[in-house]
Amino acid sequence: MLLKKYCFFLSALLILQNISAQKKQNKTTDSTKTEKLKEVVISPLHIDTNLLNTPAAIGILSKKDLLQNNTTDITTVINTIPGVFMQSSNFTTSRISIRGIGARTTYGTNKIRAFYGSIPLTSGNSETVIDDIDLENLNQIEIIKGPLSSVYGAGLGGAILISPQLSKNNGQSAGISTVFGSYGLLKNSLNYSIDEKTGSLNISYHNLKTDGWRENSAYNREGVTLAGELFRKKNSKLTYFSNYTYLKAYIPSSISKEVFNTNPKAGAPTWVASKGYKEYKSVLGGLAYDFKINDNLNNSTSVFINYKDSNEPRPFDILRQYTFATGARTQFSGDFKIGKIKNQFIAGVEYFTDTYNGNTFQNLYQQNNGLGSLQGNQLTETDQKRHFYNIFSQLRTLLSEQFEIQAGLNYNKTRFDLTNYTQNINQEYSYDGIFSPQVSFLYKTNSLQTLYFSVSRGFSLPATEETLTSEGTINPDIKPENGYNFEVGGKFYFLNKKLYTEISLYRMEIKDLLVAKRVGDDQYLGTNAGKTSHEGIEITLNHNWPINRFLTLNSYAAGSIGNYKFKEFIDNGNDFSGNKLTGVAPQKINAGIIVNTNFGIYLSADYQFVGEIQLNDANTAYSDSYDILNLKTGYRFEILRGLTSHISAGVNNVTNEKYASLILPNAVPTGNSSPRYYYPGLPVNYYGTVSLNYLF
């Protein structure tokens, strides 16, 4: 009933805006023509950079979108994309699922590939972390939903493409900003940028701190980002990008429903007593060279490194991990004709290898006089090396001005080596090669409206814990998850390009479902346990409404309704077939309004509704649905010529809603205690920002 009310409210709001805009359409003056929505441009690594001509559901977050809240937490803006659900607690513990894919992952994000420029952010362990890079250093984020991204590895969930900020403005500029808020939130940033004819540079530093609102939840992150272009010529350029991050985040962990209801500030007792935390240093670095071979052929080649050294004292042990990854990618693109038929193509290969070393030690915190974690004797030591390559291609054939076909193919081959020093075991294993085809049909009803249909196959490689037996050896019976996705959709501009609407309907069937059952504090047993079905509808609306010469109203609404369920699933003798999928909300609505004035003052409000989430495969427990409302106001103005300032203030979770910002799927009770499913979300909290920017 609540969902119906909000759907009606959002529909009514948009209809009223459309009627008003339609009445004004024929009276549009030159001053308001600039208020048309711009056609969205996507990454140049796609076969076509116009979103309207792309037969796939791709969510786009612009620079403006990324900075719409307090510039510290990416979760709020990621969740404005329908079909994408990001859960987060204390910045460092997060999970992203796309159309239900990845929802049952115990910790972190997998089944989704992510790239920073051309650098993979997804490790050989299939884990993806996108939280390390400061939001102010990103130019755009694209989220490809479903296995339509053959060029990016054909992941079941899709791909996340993050474009680094290569320069701020033409010429030289420098900036400084501060964000401060509730619970000791403080973020300071410095930036310098130069953009000239032959190259550009963008370097920035940030430090983000918070005391946290729960026990044992203090957080500290600092980072330096460097990106730009060199040797710019008419037909070539060299792009460079790197990021260094240091992080130390204390972990309050999850709590039971009883504690969530009575004292959500509390942390898990063992994590509080051990002062458990995660600390790491990470470095990303890459070079990409783009050049035009001739009028019909281009090449983009990149190399990268990805290094991470982490330490995580936990109540049951202390985990030390070291990862070093390298790789390269080359991609040819161009066009040709067969008779009068125009064709565009992409073809290339990607190679990735990483070395992982993990060690566990005793945690003697109970013998440390209340001072927290204390390292004891070594318990285990494991090495793992993963190597894979993707060979990919995509072809776009323009059969007429209105009709085109796109087809793609990805081939993946993965092998890995495991050395368990504790048990003196050395093993090698490889998966059979995986072909992932994709074909799409696009029909243009006119230059501003398109319809598409697509069929694609994707796969997801098991994470390390899913490949091992309870003895710590490789399980040769484990297979990657795989499935087919069927999708139909449309993208439309209306009202003289003031309204953009996108709709997609999809159905995905996943087989060889991977299940990692917890058999110890940090020990899992993987198995392919069944099939899942994912189907749903997603709708996006963006509207520019020029009210008068002084005011412009921008509004958006995005909604997704999914039917995610176990089609066949028998686990440990329990038949969960037909149950709802664990860990994902089947309904999600986001909406927002921004009122801009021509003298620099703006007001914004954004709203999110999340439906109830099943907490276990048996569907015997679920989290309640919730509504979040955020408000913000700000003022942009020029102090002196070239010197501008931006001040703003906001309040998040205005109604002080009690909700779970992250849930732990299939939490297992310990002793007589209840399962610890819940990570409580922030109550009402306030923030302010001040920034200065100078353009030389």
C-alpha cells in the first residue's frame, strides 16, 4: 500500500510538471532553449559514445550527480540508479548488487567488474572495491546492468566504469574545500589542475575522518590522486592515472535484531573488546596510449599495476593480506563498409594476473588488559596466483537510418595456483574456456527516440573461499555461475528535449548458483547449489523545467521492481526452491528535485524508498522497508574575478528513520545468541561545506 502511494505521488508530480512544460513549449524563448537536456556521452571505449544509440541499460552518474550530497559517501548517489542497490556501513563495509546479482555475497562486492579508467578495480579474488577514490576526483560513472558488457568481461551483474578527472578547467586552477558534520565528520581537500594544448594534469589530496556514531567505528582515510594527458597530438595522446590510499577503519560489525531495536549504537561485543579494524595501503597506476592508425582504424593500449597491503585484526584471528596485480589491454576500433552498409567494430584482448598472500595469526586481545588486539602465533599461510585473459569483439551494423544490429563475443580463460604452506599443499587448476555471446537490435523511431532488444550470456568466477574445501584445498567440482539475459527497452526524449525517459524489462536465468557456506569463523565451503531467476522493470525520468528567467527546476525519478527468486535450490537437505532471493530489496524508488536560481542559490531534496529484504534463504526473517529524505541548500558566487566560492549545508535522514544500511545474509547464530543480521544506518545527521576555487 505504501509503495502504491509513493508511485502515485511521483507519477502525479511528473505529470503536473509535464503539463506545465507542454503549455510553455511553444512560448520558449532563446533564454530557455539552453535548458534542454544534453545528450549523454558515454566512455569512448564503447562502440558508440551516444547513450541513445546504445542497446543496453546503462546508468550514468555525471560530475554534478556525484557531488549532489556531501561528497564523502558514494552510496547515496549510486542508489539513484534503478536496479542497482548499494549497501554500506561505516564507509568501508559495502556491497553492490545489480538486478539481484551479488546480493548473497557475505562481505564485499563480487560478480561485478569495475574499472578506473582502464585499470581493473576487481581483484583476481573477484572482489571489487570502489570506495577508495575520492568522489571529487571522478568525472563520471557508468554502470552497465547485466551481462551486456562483452568488451568489459561479460560479468553476470555487469560492469562499473569510473572515469578519472583529467583536468578541472582550461588553463590553471586551484581549489580547497572542507566538509564538516555530525559525529566528527571532517574532510579536507586540495586540488591543482592545468590544461594546455599538449597536455593536462590534475593532482589532489584529501583526508576524510569521522568518529563514527556506533561503538568502535572511527574512520580515517587519506589519498593522493594524479591524472592527466601527455604528448597530445592530432592523432595520439598518452593518458596517465594513479591513486594512493591509506585507510584505517574500526569495525563495529553486525548486531542482532534485539540490539538493533534497543541500542543500535552498540557494536558486536567481541569486535568492541578486540578493537577490531581494517588498515591498508593501496596503489593504482596505469598508462593508456591512444592513437589513430588511419582514417578507419584506431588503437588504445594500456598497462597497469594494482597493489594492496592490508592488516585486519578480528576477534577470531588477525588477517594479513598482500596483493600485487599487473595487466595489459589493447583494443582496436574502426569502421568499414560492405556495399552501402556501414559497420563499426571493436576487437581486443585483456590479460590480468595477480599474486595474493594471506596469513592469519592468533588474536590475544583477551590477554591484553583491555588494550585491544595483540598478535600471537601464526595459524595459516596461503598463496594464490590467478591468471586470466579475455578476448573480446563487438560489431555494429547500420542496416538503415532506423535499424541496426550489434553483436559481441567474449572468451575467458582462467587458471590459478594455490599453495597452502600450513598443510604443505600445492595445486594448479583451470576452468574450461567460457564463451559469452551477445546480440542486440536497435530501432530508431526518430532521431530522439530508440527501442532495443538484446540477448546476452554472462558468467561469474568463484571467489577464493568458494573454490576451497573445508581442508583448504581446491575443489575441482566448483564451476563458474553462468546465465542468459533477455532484455527489451526504450530511450526517449520528449517536450523539446526537456524530458528524458528510459525503460527496460529484463529476465535473467542463472544456473550453477555458487553458495559459500560458513563452516568456521573465517572458513567457507563452496558448492554449486541450484538456479535463480531474476526479472524486473526499471524506469528513469529526468526533467528540466524552466519556470521563469530566474528559476529552473530539475527533477528526476527512478524506480525498479524485481522478482528475484530461487528457481531450484536445495542446500544441506533444505529445499528453498521458490523462495525469494536473499539480500536484495525487490522494490526501490528514488526521486529528487533541485531548484536553481540564476544568482547562485539552490535548494535540493532527494528521497529513497527501499522495500523489505529477505535475510536468509529460508525467508523466515526480513528487514523492514524504509524511507530516507535528504535536504540541501547552497550558494555559489564570485568573490573576485577568477575567485569563486561555494557554501552549502544539508541534513540527511531528515525524519530520523531507523533502518539497516547493510545486512549480513544468512548470518549464523553463535551459541544461544540471535543471528547478527543488522548494520544500522546513520540517524539524522547534518553537514556543511565550504570551498574556494581560483582560475588563473
